[in-house]
Amino acid sequence: MKEKIKYNLERALANKDLVQSFKTMFLRVLGVVVLFGFTLFLTNTYDPKIIGQYDFIRTFLLITGSICILGTDQSILYFTGMLKNRQQLSDLKGVYIKMIFFILGMSLLTLSLLYIIGQEFISFYLNDNKIYYAILKATSVLFFYSLTLFNTEVLRALEQVYIAELYRNTFKYLSVIIGAVLLFYINEETYLVDAFLIGFVFLSIFSTFRILTVFDKSAIYKKPISSYQISYRYIFSKSYPIAISTLAIFLLMSFDVIFLKKYKGNETVAFYALAVKLMTLLLVVMNSVNITISPKIAELFFAQNITDLRKTMRNSARMIFGLSLPIVILFCLLSKQILMLFGKEYLAARDPLLILLIGQGICSFFGGVQVYMNMTGRQNIFQVILIFAVVLNFFLNQILIPIYGMSGAAFSYVISMFFWNLIAAIIIFKKDKIVVFLT
């Protein structure tokens, strides 16, 4: 009888995770639909060179934002799991405020470094005399951009999962969508980047206000603060390895854009960026499942509940692969028709799109490797793996892009992704005897 009750409880928990993953994925798919609708509008109305500059600035913010956030967007989930296990969630507000100061300091440091590097070097390296001022504007709003991304993960840690997904995949595009439409009708398309940037100022303010409201109104966060205080030093020690890992992943997704701009120009960047956006639907599936399980992994790991931890990782791997495979097949079969929607010239992105889709589909076999490493205190090991992957990706892009263009960029990305997933899965199995990949 006890075994039957335990079995039913396990099935209920698995179904709960599946339902939440589907709800999260629905919101992410909604964001993807919004993004694709916006991309359709851009590709059919804007010059590819303007779109290429917009995609380059978006990539620039991904890289610099990951530096400024300093891993706090993921470590806040780690601290939430730890404090929940200790029944000290009232300490979370203090951790949140300290992390904001980290982000502010890193944003100011990045802006200072940009002035030191100077316009001449940046313009010469990227073969573009106008790009410096776009980068300067992006760096000026870097704090607001980083705070918005950080707050999105904090909302998730506070179990405001669905609001967090709206911020992540829908709200952050509203200003640029509205701005792009207005700019098109008044013939001022060159201000597209400005429309993209200004939205993060408002989003950072709104999201911060909502988080502080949750802290002030929820009884669980208003309990007396414990005598054990989490210091700046301890926060940094747990965050910076994640920061390096996150930066490494963004570099893996950004070196190709940087080298394509350098060797092939803004127009090629626009074509390749579309292929990457289409591939993100697979990332939506993977991240939707990982979002659901990440706090749970930290909680189970600290409780030393290895049995449930194994089941969680096994179920997540099955969900990720099972949901990814139909998307890969469908997009590969309809790749030409999908690209034609964005304009005939975007058919140039078909080969890199197929390479990215198949490669990401293979990587979905490894399940939640990244989130497991970050949620179980293995950040230092993971960062070393990713550093090697970044170095590999850098040299592959440098060699392949001048020869094969977009296809070379896609191959570089896929090879690097497979490398770090495989190595991380092997290390997890050797250390914890936990199979994170599909079985």
C-alpha cells in the first residue's frame, strides 16, 4: 500500500512538472510568435543593412549584459533553493539588493572601458565608421538592460513564473515593435536601435517595482531575518563562475555574428540572424523544461535526495528530446517555405538553418546538463568546460567563416555545443553517477 501511494505521488509530481513545463513553453512560444511576426515585418519593410545593425547591437548587449549581470541571474535561483532548504527565505531580499549593486558597478565599469578603447579602434576592427555611436548608446543603457534580465530570473525565483516569461519573451519586444512601425511610417528607419534600447529603461523600473511589492506583501519574505548574513563576498564566489559560464555560452552564440559582420557585412548578419531566431524555438523547449526544474534541482541536491534527483533529470531529458524532435523534423521539411515568408533573399540562410536545427536537435539529447551543473555547486567545473568550448568556437569561426560564410558559422556553433554538452554529461556521470542525457 505504501509503495502504491509513493508511486502515485511520484507520478503526480512528474505530471505537475510536465504541466508547468507546457504552460511555460506556451508563453515562450507566444514570445517566439511575437518575435517572428516582428521579424516578418522587418524583413519585408526594412533594409537588411539596418536589420543587421540591430541584430549586431542585440548580440553586443547579450555579451556585455552577461558580464554585467555577473551570474546573479542564475545564482539567485541557487540562493533561493539554499535558503528555502534552511527555511530562511526572508534573507532573499537582502541578497537581491546586493546583487543590484554588483550589476550597477559592472555596468559603469563597462562604460568606462568603452571610452578607454575609443572610437578609432572599434571602427577599424569592425570596418564600420558609424557603429561606435550605436555601441555607445547601447552601453549607456546597459544597466537597465541587465537589470531587466536579472529581474526576470528573480521573478522566477519568487515563483512568478508566468509573469517572468512574459517579461522574457514578450514585453521586451514591445518598444521596438511599436517603434519600428512608427519609424517606418515617418521614414526614420535608422532609429530602430534607439527604439529597441529605450524599452529596457521602462521594463527595469516596472519589474523592480513588482519584485519589491512581492517582498513587502508576501508573509514568507517578511519573517525576521536570520543571524546568518550572506555577504557580498559569498554572493560573488557563487555568482562569478556562473557569469563566466553564461558569458561563454553567449560568446558561443555571438562570435559567429561578430566574424560575419567583419568579413561579410551587415546584410549577411541579417540573413544568419534569421536562421538563429528560427533555431531558438528548440531553445524555447529546452529552457521551458529547465526553468521548471532548476530550483527543484538545487533543493533536492542540498537535501541529498539523490533518488528523486535522478528521476527529475531523467524525466526532464525525456521531455526535452520528445518535444524537440518533432520541431526539428517539421522545420527541416519546411525550411524553404518558412524562409520564403521573410523574402526571397533570405533563402540564402537555408543551409545554415538546417545545420543549426539538426545540431541543436542532437544537443537536446543531453537534457538539462547546464542547469544541473549550475544548481549543484559545480559552476567552477562547468566554466572550465565552456572556456575550452569558447576557444574552440573562436578558432573554428576564424577559419571557417572567411571560406564558407554562414554555413561555416553554423558548423562552428554546432561543434562547440556538442563538445561542452558531451564533456559535462560525462563528468556528471563520473562524479554523481547521475545520467542527465536521454536513456
